[in-house]
Amino acid sequence: MKPDAIVRNGLWDQNVVFAQMLALCPAMAVTTSGVNGLGMGLATTAVLVASNVLIAAIRRLVSPEVRIPVFIALIATLVTLVDMAMNAWLHELHKVLGLFIALIVVNCAILGRAESFASKSPVGESALDGLAMGLGFTLAVTAIGLVRELFGSGTLFAQASLLLGPGFAFLEMTVAPGTSGMLLMVLPPGGFLVLGLLLAGKRLIDRRGSGA
């Protein structure tokens, strides 16, 4: 595939959340704020890129009969390293995301890209695919988190400096000071509502783009 097609697939056409409808558990569970979504998305992106590269590099050495267990073992190792790194350098964010970092191991998107793309493609293309898919997932969960946070709390990227470090304080915004927001948006039904509205928006854009 051409690089621009790989990037477009990852960011839009085959977006993990909005097109393939994968990884909905973290998309719903950790997106009560934009910072949480951003943190989970970047962690998943790191694992996606690294796993795609490793699997593409060893694809000719692994027999088809054992490829899935090998892929899972590699992904689990990478997730453990990312989990330890976040615990060391982004400890506050690590406490917020908690168990969901470890659950990246069973993220359908990561194993799906390993099986459908990295195991059949060169290292360079696999790295780009992992990056594009990861950034597409990051954009999706961050968008869901920002909408839920905006209507649920009246803020955007609240506590970014606490969770990501002082350098991210510029992201913090209070859009509606003095308001308590809509409780529904920070509860699970709010996540499904926002996801449905964003899916509808994407479908509408796709239809207009195709002239349908």
C-alpha cells in the first residue's frame, strides 16, 4: 500500500473506533475527560507501533500454527513495558487509567493489525500502519473524552498539568465557569451517546465526500 493510503486508513477510512468499531471498552471506560483519552490513546499507539515492527520483523520465522500465541506474548511484553514506564514517569495518569493499561494486551485493534497487516508486510509499512492506526484511535478517544468533559464538567483537558506534567498546563481550559455540567455525560450512557453522535457525524461527512 502507498504511505498516504496507509495514513488515511488509520486516521479516517478504517479508524479503529469510528469505522472498525473495535476497542470500545477503553473508548467508553476511560473517556470521562480528554486527558484520560489522550493518555490511553498514546499508550496504545506506542504498543501498536512496537508490536507491528516486531511482528513484521519476525513474520518469516514464526510458523502459522503458533503465530497467535507468539503475537500475544510479544504484545503482552510491550504492554508491560509501557505500563512500567507510565508508572515511573506519568504516575498520576497511571493511577487514573489503572487496569485499562494492562487490558491493552487484549485490545482487538492491536492483535487485529498484527494478524491482518504486520504479519504480511515489511517493517517500514507496518510501522507506519501502527502509527496511523494508533493516532486514529488516539484522536477518537480524545474527541469522545473532550465532548463528555465539556458537557459534563464545563472544562477541557482539566488537570492536564497534574496528570501529564507542568508542561501541559496550557491545555487546561474552563469553558463554562460556575456550572456543574450534565451528570449523564460522565456516566456510561453519556459515553455511548457521544460515540453515537460522532459516528453519525463521520458517516455524514463520508456521504458528502462520496457525493451520495
